Amino acid sequence: MKTFQDIVNLKDKKVLLRVDFDVPVSDRGKIEESFRIRKQKETLDYLIGHGSKVIMVAHISDQSVDQSFAALIPQLHILLGYEVNFIKSVDEIEQYLQNYSGPALLENIRQFKGETENTKELASSLSKGFDIYVYNAFAVCHRHHTSVSAITKFLPSYAGLLIEEEVFKLQNTINVSKNGKFLIMGGAKASTKIPVIKNFLDKADKILIGGVIANDILKAKGQDVGDSIVDEKALELLAGLDLSNPQLMMPKDYNIFQNRILDIGQEAIKEFSEIIRNAKMIIWNGPMGMFENPQFAQGTEKNAQDISDSSAVKIVGGGDTVSAIDKIGLIGKFDFVSTGGGAMLAFLAGEKLPGL
Ligand code: ADP
Ligand code: MG
């Protein structure tokens, strides 16, 4: 991985910086969760501090701003500490670079034809006028998109500081000795979670299971899960995994309401607590239950509290997991909070990522 240390001189370099600003926005246009934006500041400060001319490229999927950055520019100014200019189209970038007047952000890159198809055409026009490309959007590492992948064929490419940090911290969770290392896996979307479970079976002491993933495993074992949510693809994805492996630790009991498993139960919380207390490293992704409803938030919140209280190295990722711990004010207790949901899981599953 080529990093900033490999760039001879950043002064006056025209830098295309791929950032991650895909944040949730309220109906009134207010950025609700700015964690990802704040995590971009270090790299931006570095580049600007070294005299580079920076144009940022990113995507946004929130519908309340019609998937456009236009209305968010003043808030970016406050969060990043720079006045950010707004560039409406790819064709206007070259002109802007010629009369550069401070850092700027291009409109949602996914509005331009070819971004999600990873095309040479868009990569070529996007690269015009730049000296180098810096990739700093860890959360889209797993995407074969133009501004992540094809662009690197047109510009000398470097990893930003956030990529270095994410890769270093996540690689470490794979490399450290499995003694005292526990993976806690909950949430939904079996296709992103089961590959991580498979990859960590021989890399962790135990894997603690909760959320819909627990339902999936119960069902695959032939147990009756009533009207609980299960992933249709789970059975297929679980193939090849020995479900009776004692390293896979299923909840002892569940919180069941109207014939649906909606959280882990009291005994499970107790048993997980005990493990967490004595752990050396905990890697957590996915809520233990339907935490959005306070009635079924106990498993997730108690889990978050137990991890916070433990002396283990604590690593967490996943959009819903991070917002759950943020809501109860525990985010600062974690040693590393990944900006990646799907990207973190793909990394932990050992997949080869186009962005890296
Ligand atoms: P993350 O974004 O942290 O990776 P996921 O997106 O995989 O997490 O899963 C979060 C969702 O899973 C939440 O909306 C939560 O309500 C849901 N969930 C977890 N456990 C259950 C359950 N037992 N039944 C229904 N939904 C659940
Ligand atoms: Mg999620």
C-alpha cells in the first residue's frame, strides 16, 4: 500500500481525494451522525497543511436531501473547519483547479453516469487536471466503483491516513493470538456476517452469536423459530460450517414476544458478560436484538456496557451497532470504531477489496 510517506512533495499538488461523507440526514436537512465526516479531517488537514489543492469526491444515499450534497455544504464547513466550495459536475473540475480557491466537494459522484459501473470513461474525465489520487473512504473499499477502483488506472494512487488506520487496526484483530480473543456477531444480513464467522472460527477463542444470525443458525439446526425473522440465504451460506462446533456460542435463552425472537435473554446476557469480563480482545458487529424498540434493547445495551467495562481491546463496527452505542454514550470507551460496515465485514472475512 502506497501512503503519504511515499509522496515526495505535496506542495501545489492537485489531489483528488475520495472521502466518505455518506451520513444520515434528518428531514430538516441536519446531519444526524457526523462520525464519518469527522474521521476525514485528519487526512484533509494533512493535505491542506502541506499545500495541496484538494477536490473531494464522495457519495450520499440519504433521501431527505435528494442524494445531493448541495444543502450540506455549510455543515461540512463547520465539521471540517474549512470553507468547502461546491462543484456541480465533473466537467467543471478542471476549470476549478485552474482558478483554485480552496478545498471543494464534487456533487454526489453516484449522480454521474458510470460511477457504479466502474467505467474507464468516467474515470478518465474525473482524473483530468489532477496530479494524484488519495483514497480515504474505507466504507466503500468493497465496491467496484469508478471513484474507488477504475480511477487508480488514471492517476498515481495513495492511501489516506484513515485507510492506514483501518487496515492496521483490523489486520491486527486477525493477526493477534486467538487466546482471549472473542468475536461477537449479531444483526441481520447473513451474506455479510456468515463469511466473517467462518473466517474467525480458527482465529478466535469463541464466537458469540446474537441477533437475526442466531435465528438463522437455530433454523439451520432444525429448530422451530416461530415467526422470527430469518435470512432466506442463510441455509446456503451456512453450508460447510459445523454448527455443533463448541466455539460457536449461541445464546442460552431469548426474549420472545408474539412468537418472535427479538433479543437475547437474561441467561445469555449473563453468560456473555462473564466471557467479556475476562477477554483480552473483543471484536463486535451487529446488535443482539431489535434494539430500536427499548423493550428489546437490553441485550445490545448490556453487551455494550459490559464491553465498555472490560479491560479488553475493544473494536466495533457496523452502522447500527455504532449508532446503538453512540445513543447510550459509550462510543468513547472503544479502542477503535471502524467507519466501515460492509467494508469492515468484508475485510474481516478475508476478502480481497477493490479499494485496497
Ligand atoms: P450493523 O449495521 O451494525 O452491521 P445490521 O444492519 O446487520 O447491523 O443489523 C441491525 C438490525 O438487525 C437492526 O435493525 C435490528 O433491529 C435488527 N435485529 C437484530 N436482532 C433482531 C431480531 N432478533 N429480530 C429482528 N431484528 C433484529
Ligand atoms: Mg446496518
